[in-house]
Amino acid sequence: MTDIIIDDQGPVRVIRMNRLDKKNALTLPMYSAMAEAVAGAASDARVRCIMMAGGPDVFCAGNDIGDFMKAAQGGGLGQPILDFLYALVRCEKPVVAAVNGNAVGVGTTMLLHCDYVVAGSTARLSTPFVGLGLVPEAGSSLVAPRLMGHARAFALLVMGQPLGAPEAKDAGIVNAVVEPGEADSAALAAAGRIAALPAEGVLMSRRLMRGSVDEIVRRIDEEAEAFKARLKSPEAQAAFMAFLSRKK
Ligand code: COA
């Protein structure tokens, strides 16, 4: 079973994280597959909208913490992570997401680059970067304050306070909250509505709304430098060890 399933449903490319035994914690090959699927959508005229999805009980537990430990020895975030983030941010086609259960770390920060997010009512968005001895990534230090204001972004990104689905909607990063189990169908329906609109009009409107994305790409690089330094820090190493050796 592959950890990333790419399924083109008519004009909608569904990119599904499918490493459910590890709560969809992302490995480097998973980032590579997602980067390729997002970038490939850009050059495929049949694809009019992308949908990011996870499992019925978990969206994504963030980066694989074992990989973080290896990355600390290797000297930084792997290129596949950056490739995925660049592809997502530079993507010109609309991106919809369906979120069930936990969306942790990059599971939440990727949502900040989506155009339409549907969450099951029990979804929980969190970014425990600082508690893990790390710093925010994926351009979130720039985009989150813009979307939800500094105070709410600080609570999320620095204090690590989770957002429930209704709070995330209130903060403006989720469009719709639906019954648990209905997020996928509601997101797919939204993606279908977007895909049915005149493609050129969608593209141009989105481009106008987003402006230049170079600033976000620069921030991703800046964050990655800080992240690289933090990965080696005693705080981060201790937090990773604590997670990997915890007793259940
Ligand atoms: N990296 C590596 N493995 C992870 C993981 C991650 N980010 N998140 C979960 N897993 C693994 C667990 O180690 C466990 O593996 P095991 O069955 O071999 O022991 C399995 O996934 C199930 O996780 P578990 O914690 O038992 O599930 P849960 O439903 O009780 O909790 C989470 C789900 C997402 C709340 C919890 O797993 C979690 O907090 N994960 C870490 C999230 C994180 O800090 N990510 C980094 C963000 S920067």
C-alpha cells in the first residue's frame, strides 16, 4: 500500500496521505510524491483543482519525528520537504483540503496555503513547534498572522494552543465545518464546483488575490535555516527522544 495515493477524479486531483498506522506522519518519499503530484497538476490541463486529504480519523501528524532526528544529523530539512512546500506555494491551481481528526505541524501549516478548507467538527489543528524546540515552518510565520491576526497566530504557532474546527473557522483558516465523516465528500463537492467555473477566470482571480508568492518562498527558506539550527538543539533532541520513547 502506497503512503500517498493520487487519484484524479474527473478534473479534481485528490492527493491522499495514507500512512495511517503512523497517523500520516510524513516521510521524505511522501513529500516527494506530493511535490510531484502538485507540480504535475500545474502542467496538466485536465486538472482544474487539487484536493489534499488524509484518513477518516487523522489528517496528518506532521513530519515523521524519527526523520527529524536523522535530519539533525544530516544538517537540515530534506530537499523533498522544501520541494513540496515550493510546489504548494507556487501552485497556480486552486487547492481544497478535507481535514478529519488531528492536523499537526505541517498538517496544519499546509492548510494556510489552501483556498478552501473543510473540517469535520472533531478536527483539531495544532503546531507544537516551539514545545518541540523548533520554529514555525512552511511560510506560516508570515502567512498565519496575515490570515488570523498576530494574537491568534501567536497562540497557535508559538504557544502551541490547538484550534478546534469551529475556532479554526472563526480564525478564517477553515471555510466549513461538517459532521465527522462528511469532510471528504463536502471538500470534493467544493472542488467540483471550483473545477466547473471558467478555468482562466479562476486562475486570474486567484493570481490577483494572492499577489507575488516570492515573499512566501523567501520566508520558507529563512524558516528552514532557523529550523536546521533548532533541530540540533538540546531542547529539540530531548523532545524527539521523549516522543519516540514514550510509554503508551
Ligand atoms: N512521527 C513519527 N511517528 C509518529 C508521529 C510522528 N510525527 N505521529 C504519530 N506517530 C506514530 C506513533 O509513534 C505511533 O507509532 P507506534 O504505533 O509504532 O508506536 C503511531 O504513529 C500512532 O500514534 P499515537 O500517538 O499512538 O496515536 P494517537 O491517536 O494517540 O495520537 C497524535 C495522535 C497525532 C496526537 C500523536 O501521535 C502525536 O502527537 N504525534 C506527534 C505529532 C508531532 O509532534 N508532530 C511534529 C510536528 S512539528
